[in-house]
Amino acid sequence: MHDELNTDQRQKRLPPVCKVTPASIGRWMRLGWRDFRQAGWPSLMHGLIVAGMSIVIINIALLFWPVLPGAVSGFLVVGPILATGLYALSRRQEKGQAARLQDVFDAWRCGTRCLLRFGLLLVVIATLWVVFSMTLFYLFVHVEIYGPIDFLRYVIQQDDGIFILWTILAGLVAAVTFAITVVSVPMLVDREVTTPDAMVASVRAVAENPVTMTLWALFILVATVVSVATFMIGFIVIYPVLGHASWHVYRDVVDPSRLPPRNPAG
């Protein structure tokens, strides 16, 4: 009986989830581009930071190649937390107010509280994934690899199935991470909601819209690959646009009206 009451109480706390079609992806990107252009420098700053961090991480990983697969995946895992400033900018523009750099700082400062546990969870996931990747390659890859070229040669020529296993596991980690973050992070920025409830709402949103959310995840993956292919320069624009678009994903997929709004400065 007690468990049933807890379940009923949680259902009342959770916001309703809406159905969206794959055509919504184009709309989200258009709105994301609009927000990016209107926000200007505060939004562009996010792209510059992410591009710079990506270059630093890759250069560090290249010095110790086993870290490279996990480092890239780990950075993508933690990435949603970095977008809280973008959500705050879109939230403000949605209200017809001009975006300010102070909004970003307020969101980051608020994030140190409302997103602390969530951020720690993502850091744990990223760290475990890096450790697992290093262990997997160390124990089962019996090929001498001294640098990234040797690693790429192994990927192309390998026939031991380890890289395929790593790819499958990476996909599962990415899928789980996407499911718990796609709605929860902007919701934590926007509303007074607990981290577990936000994560449950996010998973429900993905479960209710499996095709659209899968296509959105693949779109993000392709955009990330394009950014990496441009030596991280593409992140300068692609990251903030995707961040703003993700805000509109949240607004379309979830109806948070029953939840009290979060004070941006509080």
C-alpha cells in the first residue's frame, strides 16, 4: 500500500508528456538557429568554450591513446550540463526579454545547486566509461599501438570483435544517457523539480516518442561528427544551436505547467 501511494504521488508530480512527430526536428533546429542569432555573444561564447575544451581534451588524449575512446564518449556524456546557460537564454527570449550574459552566469550559479547531483551522476558515468574502455583495450587488444594512427589501423583491420563490442556498449551508454538527459536538464533549469522526477520524466518522454527521439539523437550524433571533422571548429556554432533547439524539444515534449517555476537568480 505504501509503495502504491508513493507511485500515485510521483505520478501527480510528473508533468504530462506530449506526442511529437519527426517533422518537429526541423522546427526545433529553426528555433534553435533563431535563438542563437538573437542571443548573439552570450550564446556564441558557449560554442567557443566547447570547441576549446574539445581541442584540449583531444590533445591530452592523443598523448595517451587508450584514453581517447573513453575521453570522447565521456565528454559527450557530460556535455548536456554545459548547456544550462543556453537553456536560460532561450527561456528568457521565450518570455520576450533580451538575452543577457548575466543570464548565463545566473544559470551556471543556479546549476551548481539544482544540477549538482545530476552533474555528479554524469561525471561518474563518464569516468566509469573511460576506465572500462581503457581496461577493455588493455586486456583484450593484443596489438602494439603507439599512437592514433596505429589505433585507426587497428579499427580498420581488427577481426577480434573487441572494437565492435566497444561500439555496441558505447551506443548503450549513449542511449541511456540521452534518455535521462534530453528533457531532465532543461527541466531542472526551468522548474522546481527533484532530479529523480526530472530523469523519470525524461525517460517517459523518450518512451512515448521513440521514433522522433531516436532520430533526434542520431541528428545530434551526425552534428557532433561534423564538428569533430572540422577539427572542433564546427562546435562554435553547432553546439549553441543544438543547445537552444534542445530547449524547444523540452517545451514541445513536456508540459511543465503544474510545476512551480525556478527562480533563475535563485
